[in-house]
Amino acid sequence: MEKKETLDSSLKDIVSICKRRGFVYPGSEIYGGLSNTFDYGPYGAELLHNLKRLWWKHFVHLREDVVGLDSSILLNPKVWEASGHVSNFNDPLIDCRNCKARIRADKFLEDQKGEGAATGLSLQEMNRVIQEGNFPCPTCGNRGTFTEARDFNLMFKTSHGASAEDAQDIYLRPETAQGIFINFKNVVSTTRRKIPFGIAQIGKSFRNEIMARQFVFRTREFEQMEMEYFCEPGTQKEWFAHWVEYCLRFLTEQVGLKKENLKIREHEKEELSFYSEATSDIEYKYGFGWGELWGIASRTNYDLSQHEKFSGEDLKYQDQAANKKYVPYVVEPALGLNRLFLATVTDAYAEETLADGEVRTVLRFSPKIAPVKVGVFPLMKKDGLPELSRSIFGELSALGNMEYDDGGAIGKRYRRQDEIGTPYCVTVDYESLSDKTVTVRERDSMSQERLPIAGLKSFFADKIL
Ligand code: ATP
């Protein structure tokens, strides 16, 4: 049984605008839903798409040292033995004997005793703290009803093969990273990449989270944007610092997140994964508090060495110039697309009281990621205004997603676009027919200016591309 979530009020506003304005719908809604699944509506899909494109641009296209990859979700199960996921990818689980709620023990302890309360604790130590605390079950409120904490593996199992005899148990990937490691040799030999270089990919991952919660922050199906950066042993510290800084700059300068809503949290020694030399999380201040957005880990040569051992393949890199052969070290910036989506909407959300007392809700997306770039409105649905508006819409559409809206008063149409975060609106009126100019209204200042139709495309291209 899953805990019914009580949403923090500011997260509630985000969930509400996402549903109301077609960003995110509850999954399988007409069948009563399926807990913790979500579908992204028209504006949500655009926003996801824009975030992915922006990431790909800055992590692949603008980097001469990074290439892209698109590997399978289904991999040979030996991959997950080699990577350590079969034995180590566990979260501590407790059950309530009374109401059968399943609870993630470390997060539960943090909820009860504050951030870091479970850091470095073994299962036995967690059991002791939970027993001593005599905490109530968050679902039924009873005390003393918890089972002992035990390891719960987060990988989803499925069956591969059509006939019962041939079917093999395999896993849905819990991260995209391993698909990159197992293709390291392929990429080196087919693209003649020289170290240092990175391989980046975007794709779905699956984790059977014990307590999936906080809207799209923690779901069982999610999308990752990961990059493995291969470097010479001894240079990993420098590259780690480079990528932490690069990721942070991407969030503030490209996505447009506010600096004060971001912080870097370095992992304590006892918190590090067994393969990691250093990890820094970039955290975002979500509606429910600070939470991980981007994990940057110095993964040593652990993964490639393990795959060498388990596959029997030589995965060393031959540095011709220096006449050296080694297993590269790896720095990995791993970002969750859905968490970036939530951070972006949270950061953009504002309610403003205007001079006339009216309250407007506005999403202040940076024009580069806004789901709709420009709203195009004919003042009236007659006298040639729709035809001229449609021709402007057609021309601007080459730049990105535009919206044509001819319904209702102009003020209402502006408000609708404000709520979905459209940075500009163009209104075509009677004067436009004679002087070939239109009114361009900017979302944040609400200022309006008259601009020639002929210059619109280059005016917007500067701002939204
Ligand atoms: P957490 O501690 O929050 O469970 P993690 O440290 O296990 O996250 P990583 O394995 O480092 O996460 O995964 C890289 C990124 O993938 C995270 O920074 C996050 O943005 C995203 N991510 C991980 N798990 C989920 C999930 N269940 N739902 C949505 N995004 C996720």
C-alpha cells in the first residue's frame, strides 16, 4: 500500500497549473489512474523536448570532445552483475505490520530526525534508531508495528523471449550509464576518439522506488540525461571540477534557473557509493524543500574494469602518442529530465497582483525553453485579419512551436499565454492591413511595441533560438 501524499502548498500550485494548462496529467486517468505515473500533455511534451534539445546542444554539439549514443533499455543481465546493481542497488525497506504500508527506512528516518540522519547507517543501526524512536507509522499512526529493515532491490524484472522455455529473466535498465560503458570500445574504434572524451545519452530508466513521491520528482519510470567522460588516471580531479562548474552554468545561463534556488552538496565520505571517489549533487529548492537535481560523480575506473572482468574483453585505451595503455577514469554528470522539468516550472511560476488589482499567474520560462514561443492573434475573425495572421504564423513556425489563437477578448488571450509561459504575443489588427505592422507584447513587462511584419522573424530568432 502506498502512502497517500499530502502535498506542500507550493508544490500543490505547480501540480495544479501543470494539470490545468496541459503540462502533466495523472497516468491512466480514465481507468482510475496508476499510482505515481504521469503523462506529459502538449505543453509538457514541448518543454521536455526543449530541455533535451538544449542539453544535447551544450553537452554534445558545442563540445568537440563529446559524442552521442542511444543504447538499448534491455541489456544482457550480466551487465547488471558486472556493474554491481544485482547485489548493491538496494534501498532499505520496512513494512508496517498493521496497515501493510511499505516505507523506505532511510528517508523515513530523515523525515523524523532531519537531513542526514540515516547517512552511513547499516541496516542494523537503522533498526535500532527506529525501535528506540518508537515513531508512528506515517500511514496508520500505530507505533511499534514496523518490521526489521531489509534490502530491497530497485531493478524491475521482466521476461525476454516469446516461448516459456526460452524466456530469460532480464531487467529494465535503472540507469543509462551502463549502456555507455559497454559501448566504449565500439565508440573508440568507430569514431577514433582520443581521450579525454565523453559519450552522452538521453533515455528512459526504471527503478522500483519504495516510496515514489513528490509529483514527478521521484517516479518509477523517468528519463535521464547522462554523460560519461573518459579521462587519463590522475586527471579526474580536474575534470570533476570542470563538469560541476559546467553543469551549474548550464542551469543558470541556459535553462535560466535562479542562482539562489541552486546549491552544491558534496557527499560525505560515508555517503559515497562504493565505486565513487567524489560526488557532488546540484540540488534545487523544490516546493517541498531541497532535493537532488544533478549528481556529478567521479566513478574511477570501476565500471570499465568490471566489464573487462565479466566480459573477458580488453577495454583498455591505447594512447598511441604517449605509448601507454590504461583503463580510463570516468567523471559522470547524471541529470534527471523530469526533475529538471519540475525545477524549471517551479522556478518560472509567479503570481502577480497587477495595478488594477487583478492577479495574473505567469510562467516566466526563458524563451529558449518556453513550450510556445509566440502566440499569434487576429483581433477579429474577419476582414482579412485571419489570413494575414495565418501567414505570419506560418513564417514564424520555422523558428519553433507557435500558437494561433482567435478566441475571446485579446486580454484573455494574453492571460492564457502568460499561464503557459509564452514570452511573446503578436496581435494583428486593422492597421496591420495597411501599414504592415503588428503589436508585439512581451510577457514579463507586458510592454507593447509596434513592429514591421517583415522584420518579425529575425526579431524573434535573436531571442528564442
Ligand atoms: P535519489 O538519491 O534522489 O534517489 P540517486 O542519487 O539515486 O537519486 P542517481 O542514481 O545519481 O540518483 O541518478 C541520476 C539522476 O537521475 C538524479 O540526479 C535524478 O535527477 C534522476 N533520478 C534518479 N532517480 C529518479 C527517480 N526515481 N525519478 C526521477 N528522477 C530520478
